[in-house]
Amino acid sequence: MLSEHYELIETLGTNFAIAILFVLIGLAIQDVLKKGDVPKFGRWFVWLVLFLGCAGFIAKGIIQAFWEAGL
């Protein structure tokens, strides 16, 4: 059974690892913003860029799933 679903397991593992990486990057950025004297506009801009990166990753996954399904 494992050999039949190897590609699916690999894809899910990669997506999960990248999601964890995004969370760790977010925590590191939060720590740097708290310790530094960053203005409110700068904080909003940093979080916007991080969110757009995550949204792009999610959109890529959704588009890829639809593309491979042939929809």
C-alpha cells in the first residue's frame, strides 16, 4: 500500500514541511519586530509581504491540483 501512494505521501509531506517553515519564519519576524523599534507602517508592510507569500503558495497548490485533475 505504501508504494502505491508514495507520490501522494511525498507531496503532503513537502506541503506540510513548507507550512511549518512559514510558521517558523513568521515567529522569527514577530520576534525581530518586537525587539526592534519598527514603526507601525513597517510592521504592517512586513506582515503583508509574508501573507502574500503564503497566499501565493496556497494558490499554487490549488491551481496545481486543478491542473493535474484536468478540470
